[in-house]
Amino acid sequence: MTTETVRETAKIYEFPIRSQRRLDDMRTREIAGRPVIYESCAGSWYHEDAIREADKTRKQ
């Protein structure tokens, strides 16, 4: 007696986009909605000074 079962794979249907303009608008909205993160290139001088200060107090 065989116990093999045949499973069908899922079918993926792509929803049609009616126009290129709508597609561009959707992409623009997606990009515009993301927050912009700025990185500081100046370093973290305050943090570095606090570490130096803590090291000085430990050594004394």
C-alpha cells in the first residue's frame, strides 16, 4: 500500500497595474514616507570626554 500524496503547488497571480503613472506614484509615496537618517561625521566628543574622565578617576 502506498501512502504518497500529490500536492499541487500554489499559483501566484500578479495584480495588474493599470498605468505606469500609477506605478510611479506608488513608488514615490513609498520612498517619500520613509524617514531620513543623518549621520554625524563629527564624532562623539562628549562621549569620548566622559570615558577619559572616568578612566582618570579610576587611575587615581
